[in-house]
Amino acid sequence: MKTAWQYEAAFRQEVLLCIVLIPMGFLLGNNGIERALLISCLLLVLITELLNSAIEAVADRLTQEQHPLIKRAKDLGSAAVFVALCYTVLVWGLVLYY
């Protein structure tokens, strides 16, 4: 966690977002299920970002030159983070709407 905080700007931004939104999840959820959904999707974003950062670190260690497989691995990791963020928006939107 310390390494991710030190080297990954996106991780720092997402942690700060969690610092704000996790307490809001406790307040805005009407029951335990809603609170769990609101908070767990935020944690999923952090988990996905950590895995993406790990993939990028390994890829950068292997080679600095452009390679289609390295690019694909990095793009897929970034896509996973994007899907986790979209899922978070969907969950928060549905819980707060209904």
C-alpha cells in the first residue's frame, strides 16, 4: 500500500475518493446490504488499481520498448479499472435512486 501511494497518482486519487465516499456509504445506505454494496464497490476500485499497477510495473521491468503484447496487457489492466469505476457509478446511482 505504501509503494502504491508513493508511486501511483491514480491510486492516491482513488484513496482520497474512498476517504470521502466510504463514510457517505455508511450514512446513505438504508440497510446493511446497501451499505455493503456502496462500500465494497469502492474497495473493488482500489483492488483493481493495485492489480493494474502491478501489471504495469512488471511490463515496464521487462522492456521499455513498444511491444504489442505489453501494450495489450497495460490496456486490459486500465480497462479493468475503468469497468470497476463504471460499476461503482452504477451501484451508487441505483442505491441512491431507489
